[in-house]
Amino acid sequence: MGPHADRADHAAKPADAADSGPRPETGADTPKPETPDTAAAAVIADAVHPRHAGPDDTGPDAEAASATAADSQGVGPGTGRTPSRRPPSLTRDTARPEGGGRAAPGAASAPARQWPLLTVLALAGLGLVIVGSDAFADAFRVGTILIGVALLTGAVMRRTLPSVGMLAVRSRFTDMVTYGLLGTLIVLLALVTQPKPWLDVPFLEDAVHFTVR
């Protein structure tokens, strides 16, 4: 071969050597460039779903990220807006009703802390036992009146006591109206029950005769 072929071989060798050198690896492990939109999305995601604090999550960087997330959501000292007080879309617990605290100090036993509820239940249970046993002539009337009195007692305790424990179901006004109305109706029905009613209400008799007739 001639001298021109030798020159061509020498000229091709540096190019081959450059091509055969180490090349940058490409694949899943290669870090991708972080764009401003990606960084903002990551900051907002951390603000909405905060991670557990760890050794690398404290410091000026974490505080700066929190401030940036608050600014991006329009909440912060500089924006003049406060966090929303709207209830969460998913309720995880139930608020204690008004006056639903324990009726005795925390050192007392569980029955002592719930004595208002136990009093109402004991009176109602005694009335049911009297009605079920039918031990005397007016057992049904007396037992029913005792059940109504139990509900009225609950209404009185709901009104007078600051805390009644588990006897509190809703607000104080709602519990008073519910217990008082049910107790009054039960007592009245027990008093006007035939035969030989203990309470004579003329318009009730007329209403019954008109309805039956």
C-alpha cells in the first residue's frame, strides 16, 4: 500500500480512540434536570402531605420550603390571609357535645364519673321490671310513670349540672327538649290509661270517642 493509505490510517486512529473512550451512561439512574414547575409541584406536595421530620428535614432549607409553600397557596403573614376554618372533607372524630365532660373528678371510678346516666338507666330499668313483673294491680301504670320520671330526671340534670358525662348526646337545649317531651308524654299516657284513669282529661276522651266512632 502507498504512503497515502498510511496517512489515512494514522488520521483515522485518533478518531477511533475518541469513540472508544468512556461514554456517559444513560438510563433510569441518570438524574433528570429539575425544572421550576417540578420544584414548585414538589414544594406544594410537601406542604399538603408533610413528611415525617427526620435528620435531613430540619434546618433553613425546610423552613424556606414551608414558607414557599405557604406563599404559593396564598396563606401567610405577608398575604393578609389566614388558614381556612372550614371542616375537613373527611371527618375522623366526633366533637364532644356541650356539657359532655365527666360528672366527677378524674380520680373517681368510672361509675362515679357517669352517675347521671346510671341514675336515669336505673330508674328506667326499675320501671321496666315493675311493668314486666305485674306484681300488683297498677303495676303497669306505676312502672310506666317511673320510666317517664327517669326521662324527666335526665332533663333536669341536663339543665342544672355543668357536665353530665355520657348523658349528653347533643346540645344542652336539644337534650332538654327531647328528654322533657318524651318523659312528659309517657307520664301523661300512663295517667290517662283506661280503665280507671288517674287523670281525667275531658277533651282527650272526646277525641278518642270521635276517632273510634
